[in-house]
Amino acid sequence: MDKFLTDQQDPKAVEKVYTRLVDLLTTGEEIVYIATQKKPLVNLLPDCVALTNKRVLFFTPANLGLSIKFIDFVWKDVVDVHIKEEIIGAIFTVKTTNQAEMGVDYLPKVQARKLYQYAQERKEEERELRRQRELEEKRAESGSFNFEQSGTAQQSPKPAAEEIYAPPAPLPQPITHEEPKKDELTEKLKKLRTLFDQGLITQEEYNAKKLELLSDL
């Protein structure tokens, strides 16, 4: 665990996150970095961000520090990562393919930069893997099309005198178009973001409410 304390991380916060992470790791998953929030004046219950080779996880203390909640995103679903350096600390934010967004403020700048650096490397790797998958799918589709075309060309027509029994075709079913339901979660996230942008709620309140909404997925 000492390797996660090289950038002035909060030892107690890292210990709690590390203990929880060990139970969450899947086969072949390794912890890469842990960053801890450093709030000005009082820093009793800091939020944390942990990166593994498979996921990015956000941890938020609950029940006065007696428990800890988390939400995770696999790297293939992460479309953007961003840091914003301020006078005191920096904000690290992750956005996903389903428009979910999660961030932690008051991170020491050196920790936020390392989070950003590794996240960008993972994004590049995932982008290359996605490109390879798309190429393989296109090749597979192209091969299937050529095979069907070739098989059709080799078929010989049936003799005209040959009678072939065919069962009656089923009656066509009416096509109904169901109007897509409005994405309630997306609307709630947008409203929550609006409250935060207008300064009506704090970053901590924003993160806690977003964690609550996303945990229902």
C-alpha cells in the first residue's frame, strides 16, 4: 500500500479505499493509482479516486465515515477525462458514453495530473482496441456478403415442370411504432448539473446526489 502514498495522499483514506478495492478486483485487475481529496481547513472525510487497468472508481464516505460508497466506470465506456486546476487543488472529471459525469474537487494538483495522464493512456488504448474491433466486424460482414452472393450465383433454376409444394405464407403482422420513452435518468442528471453550475449546490452535494442516481442503474 505504501506505493500509493508517494504524492501526499491521506494515509487513512487510502487504507479504507485499498481495503475495499482488494475485495472488488476481478481476475487480472490491478490497482494503478489512488488519489485523495484534500479540502482546505477540514479534511475529515475526503473523497477518493482509484484507477485500475480495467476501471476508474469514485469513493465517497457515508454514515459519518463508517461506510464508503463507490461508483465505477469501465474504461471502454469513458469518452472524456478532464482536469481543471484552481488556486486550491484541481478537479478531476470523467464523462461516459451514456452522458454520465463524475468528478472530485480539491485534489492535490500532482495527483490530479497523474490521474489525467494515466486516463489518457487508457483512452488511447481503448480507442485502438475499438478501431480493431470495428475493422474485424467490417471484414466479417464483407466475407459473409461475398459468400452469399457466390452461393446465389451457383444455384441452378428448378425445372419448370417440377411442382413444389409451399406452405401458405403467414399473414403480415401490423407494424407498430412505439415512441421511445424519455430518459428520466439523463434529465435528472441535467437538472442536477444545472443546480451545480448555478452555485445552488456544492461539489460534494453534486457528487453525492449523482452517486445516488447512478447507483440505481
